[in-house]
Amino acid sequence: SVGDGGLVRPVYRVQDEGRVVVTITVSPEGRVIATSINKRTNTVNTELREAAEAAARNTKFNAVSGPDNQSGTITYYFKLK
């Protein structure tokens, strides 16, 4: 589960919309150790993609017992400002 502070919000300056799905790998300590853009992403805008990946990398999760990494996705919806 997401740790203190919740999901980090992406920072972006472009006027564009889209959905970016980021696949994440989280260490047992709760650190995001790997990210990639998931095929369910519907935008080719590189700034939105980079902002989503950066936000995902900076999100902290609660620690879990055991030696195995956990994986999942975070979906970011970008709307025109």
C-alpha cells in the first residue's frame, strides 16, 4: 500500500491530455526500484510520460515482510489546465 504522503503528483507544463500507465517494481522496503511505460498508455507526449514515471519513482510504499519485490501499475490521468 502507499506510504505516508500518498501518491506523488506529476509535475508538467504542457497543455495536453492523456492517460499514462506506469508499471512499477517495489522493493520490500517500499522503494520503487524500476518503472516502465505500460502499453495501456494512450498518449505519445514524452513530457507527460516522463512526468508520470518521475512521480511513480518518487512515491513511497509501506514495507512488507519477505524478500520478494512487488509489482503493479499506477495510472495517471492528465487533463488540460
